[in-house]
Amino acid sequence: MPGTNLTNLDKPLRPEGLTKAHLIKYYIDIAPVFLPHLAGRPPVMKRYPDGVAGEAFYQKQVSAHDPEGVKTFPVRHHGRRIFNGGGRTFCQPKAGNSARLPE
């Protein structure tokens, strides 16, 4: 993928042996069918930096590691627990960005 460095491809994601490489290949395989349903929507990624046994978090914002050219739009989030009720606006990526897909 241009502009994207894939790392830790052998990282286990599930106890059954599913790895990060397996998941990436699956997403590439289903992209032609799946992406039209996501077009223009803000994707949310649940991340497990220390594997499935570790703590997880939801990534909604564009990452500093995303390649240039990722299209975004502002999304206002309202969360009392996290932002004390004030809400906050984030730049979220639009699904279906060609900058995020392999050629």
C-alpha cells in the first residue's frame, strides 16, 4: 500500500490463530463488495495494541500515521463521561478512501 507501512503482520488477533496479516487479506478480498456500503461514512476502528487479551480502545480520529490524501470530515461527539458534556469535534476519515486502499 503506497504510503503505508504494515507492521506486526504475525501478531495474533484471536486465540484460534488469526493474525493481523489474515485480517488485512480478508479486508482486501471483501473490499469490492463491502466498500460501497461504507462510502462516505465515518469508520470506527476498535484497536487492541497489546493483543486481544489486553486493553482495547476505539479510534475515530484520523491518525498521524494515515497516508496523505485521506479525506476527512468534521464529526461532533457528545460524551459526558469523556468530555464532561461539552462535546468535541474530530476529523474522522471517510470510508472508501483510495489513499487507504491497496492498488
